[in-house]
Amino acid sequence: MIYLLLCAWFGLATGLIGRVRGSSFFIWFAIGVVVPVIGLAIALLYRSDRDEVRRQCPTCGKLVKLHDQMCMRCGTDLDFPDFAVEPESAAAQR
């Protein structure tokens, strides 16, 4: 019983950290429940999606992460851009 409560606590903590970093709460919650201590450590070391530089899709205009190879809205294959758009974290500070 104590182990299940401990797993649930680690799952909640891992999910919240993953959500703050811009990922899915439920995926990180599952990772935290399955591998409690290691999952929390991975969530703490994982990169933040809000700090990633973005680019604009030439077809539909959606802002996607620079590392994305395809626009998820229209399906256009993206080449490496000449210029990048500032990250979400920098845009939110203004």
C-alpha cells in the first residue's frame, strides 16, 4: 500500500514537472508511476520545449519547433530556415 502511494506521488511530481516544461502531463505521469525515482530524474533533466527556437511554416503560417521536420497542421516538409522565430519563453516575457 505504501509503495502504491509512493508511486502515485512520484507520478504526480513527474507529471507536473513535465507539464511545466511544455510536455504532456499524462505521459510524464505514467513514466513517474512506472519508474518512480528514475522518471523524476529524467523529467528534471529533460529539455524545456518553451525554450526551443521556432520557425514558421511557409504554407500555412503555423509556428513549429525548429527541430520539427514536418508541419503537423498541413503536412508540409520543412527545410532548414534562413531565420528563426524567438522561443515561447522569450515572447511571454514581453
